[in-house]
Amino acid sequence: MDKASSQECPYPGCFFCVMKEGNPSKRRSCILKFFRDLPSQDDDGQVLPISGLWNTAMAHPNDPEFIELGIFECMSALIWKGLKNRRWLSHDQNIYIPYYAAHIIGSYTMNMEEFAERAVEAGVIAPLVELLRGRLTWVEQRVAVRALGHLATYPSTFPAVADHGEILELAIQLAMSSLEIVYSHFYQYPDRRLSYHCDLLTRGMGGVEMESRKAEEWASQLQCWSLQLINCFAFKPEFLPTLCKPEFLVNLPVMWGGLVNENSPAGIGLLRTICQHKLGRGPVSACAGMIEALCNIARSSDDWQYMAIECLLWLLQDPNTSHKVIDKAVPTLVDLAEITTWAITRNLEIPLLKWEKSMPKEDLHIKQAAALVVKLEGNSLFSSGDIAGCSGKVLGSFVSLSDEVEEERVVLYSNRAQCHLLLQQPLVAISDATRALCLHNPVNRHAKSLWRRAQAYDMLGLAKESLLDAILFINECSQSNDPDISMRQNKVPDYAERKGEEREVYGNETDDSEWETASESDIGDDGRDHMGLDDEEEEEDEGHGEKWKNRDKSSEKNEKTSAKGMRHGYSIKLAEDEI
């Protein structure tokens, strides 16, 4: 460091000046001294080097330099200082320091087990637990549970986390109350918001609306990261009695990452871990409304629906729980048996499909022709308003159909779902729409069936499932060349308009225009002949086929996860936020 540069900086030992030091040995000793002395200093401007360290930790979480020089000891001491010395905390901009310190610990421990071991040796768990208790605010709780979740991930550091027995109970309470906490302490009263909360949320780049939007995202992350921490405990049988209390289990199906944290399996991910053990399957099967909730997630557009399917399969295979779930689980799994792209559903093949493969082609063509006649009669009955009679005709047309006319089966199921909707029978409408979506190629891409199932779920008051289907329906409309889809006269629910694409679809609430006639039976959703396009051409034209290709392969996530992801029991690591 030359004399000119040192004279330009008013702060002796400035962290930024230290980082500019050209001599590696001197730079290292200066950084070591900086980390050692910082917690005992009361100078103004301490938040500046801490925010710089936060940026470095986010950008280079696997860099060992600061780990070896005592950054964990420094961050731990700063959190304790903020908890014990409220006068110092309220001075200058020191209120930001505990947040940044906990975030730095979480960033450096999210990938490297050896870093996590160093953090535990440095004593970071105790101050993080105090933040988790709510000693400061929900903002610090969020980064504390994130850091503890990373420490609990590794076999070598989990025991140290588990030794603090209150962590699991605190995480459970936080998972159940996080949304209410953020709403009551921040969102509800914009004029009472703490200024440093607003600055952390928006980095000074937004007003009240931006603050509110980011607060929703952080509230969801607070819940998801709490569930991630709990999930680490769920792999240990000794903690299952604490986890499997009915008041907690019953809330898990409705805990989800939302549209801003779609990479988090949230509540269903934790349920999947619990159901892997026989000690967990009993309480899950006995929990009121749990099987219905799992069935709804399994028959939805949720990215994690395969986890709900796995839970149902495990509950059915367990002789101690099968009798409790069989009546509700089996019909759902039958609806999903056509998804042959998923390993978990390949063993659910309907016997009807096995029988059709052995049928002589001549007999098959005769039955297909008879089915077409019955279908035409059904179209006529539908047009005349005889919905019940039409539904019966559609049922009569379900003879054995070969793979070559799979599109016809999609149409038949979807049309019958429409009949059930008009007859105010949402449960059977969901069943038929789900079968149509499973048969469709790609899976879950048949726009009309998405729309019909969204309406059926809305009739049952299941807002999340209806929302996800409605959003995918909007996406399909925006990509479709079929005027009957893209210009349909239906009103998309307000929540889908707000949360989905910017596209708006207006009109009447009746669904008569959605009925597909026999002449449309071999035409895909976008108005093109599916028989003339192979999968690769269709995906390229759709513009986002790769996204759906990944969805079709969602079961492979379990087979190709990292070791860390498997320890979590989740198929994908939670995405880290930018702040």
C-alpha cells in the first residue's frame, strides 16, 4: 500500500484499502487483523465493509480465503454485539450489521461442508439461534433460518445443530406463522415500516408497491427455508414424533413456494420425507384431510406433483396404512396411470391398455368406428342442451383405442369433463380432465383440459390448484394458433390474470364454446395436425418446449440430484435470493 493511497482514505486499516494491498503476505495479515479487531470497534461506517463482505460471499461462496482468516468468528461476534448492545445497534447504520453477518454465514456454508465445519467451530450456531427466536425482527429470522438450514444439511454439522433442541420447535412455529408475521409486522401498515427493512428489500430502488412485492417473496422464502431446515430433522426417526403432530401436518399441503419460489418443494417435499419412514406414514394417513390434499396435488399442475404421487404409493404399499387411504388414493392413481414418462407411474398401467395391444386390428377398427358414431351422437346431444345424455354417449365411446389415435382419447376425456362441469360435478370433472392431461403429449399441455380442471378446482374452493392450471392455460393460449383457444369467450379468474402472463381473456363464464367435435379430434390444441409433427418440431415451434420437456422428466430429478440435495430429501436445492 503506497503512501498516497493511505492518505486518501480517512479510516486507518480500512477494509477496502486492505483488499488493494499488492503484497499477498501483508494483505493476509491485514485481513486477519481486520476480522479480529472489527467486533471491538465502535467507529462509524462499519456497515460499509460488512456490506462489501456480503457482496463477496454472494459472488464467491466457495473461496476459502476469508474462511481461513476468521470471518466466521468475526460475524458471530458482530451478531452477539447487536443482540447485547442495543445502543451500538441503533447508532449510525449498525442496524444492518446482524442481517449482513447472518447472510454471510449462510452464503459461505451453502456449498462446502468444510466451511460449515469451520463455522460450527467458530460458534455461529448460538447467535443464529437467538436471531431465530425473534430477538430482533423477521428480517433477521429469515437469514438465520437460511444459515441454520445449510449447516443442518451436512452429516458432520447436523449433530451440532440438533444439540440445540429448540431449533426444530422454533422452525416449526416459524413455518406455520411466517406469512402472518410478515403481514402483521410489515405488509399491513406501509406507514409503519422500518426504513432499514425497506432498504434491504428494495436496495433503495423502489416505492411502497415494490416493497410489498418483495415482502411477499421474502415471506415465502422464510417459510420455505424453515421447511428446508425441518426436512433435515425429518430424516432422523427420533425427531418424527415432534414433526408428526396433527396441527403441523395438516398445514403442510398448503405450504408451497408460490410463484416466486417455484424451485422449492416446500410442504409437499417435507411430507415426502416423512412418508419415507413407517413412523411417519401412520400419522400422515390419520391426519384429517391429508389424503384428499395429496390427491389434489397429485392431480394438479404443481411442479412437485410427483412427490404427492410417491406419498400416495408409499401409503398404499404399507400394510399398516393402506386400508386408510385406498378408497381415495386408488382412483387418483388410476387417473394418473397414463403418464408413462414418469418412472413412478410406469407400474400403474391400466389393464385396458394391455388388452388393447393384443386385440386383432380388424376388431379394433370396428370398435373405433362404433365409437366415432357414438361420439357424433354425443355432439348432437350437447348442442341440444342434453348434457346428461351427452355424458352417457361419451362414456359409451370409450372402447379400446390404439396408441395411434391417442388424441381421440384426450378429446373424449376432456369433453366428458366439460359435461361434468355443466352438471356441477367438479370431482369427476377433475378426474376426466386429469386423464386427458396425462394422455396428452407433452403431458399437462392440453389447454382446454387445463381450463376445465381450473374451473372444477375453483368450484371446490381449491385456489392454489385452480391458479396453477389457469396460469398454464394462459400460457397455452398465448402460444396457440387455434382461434378457438386464443380467442375463446371465457373469463379467466382475477387471480390468474394478476399472477399469470400479462395476457387478458375476457367474456362470458359459460364454457359451451369449448366442446370439441369429431372433426377436431385429430387436431392438436394449437390448431395443427399432431400426426404431421413429431415431438421435436412441435417443441421448437412452441418456443418453450424445453421447459415442458423438463417437466416430463421430473421424476429423474430424484435420480440425478447432488449428494446435498438427497440429504435434504428435496430434488432441487432452494434457489438463493439476491439479497
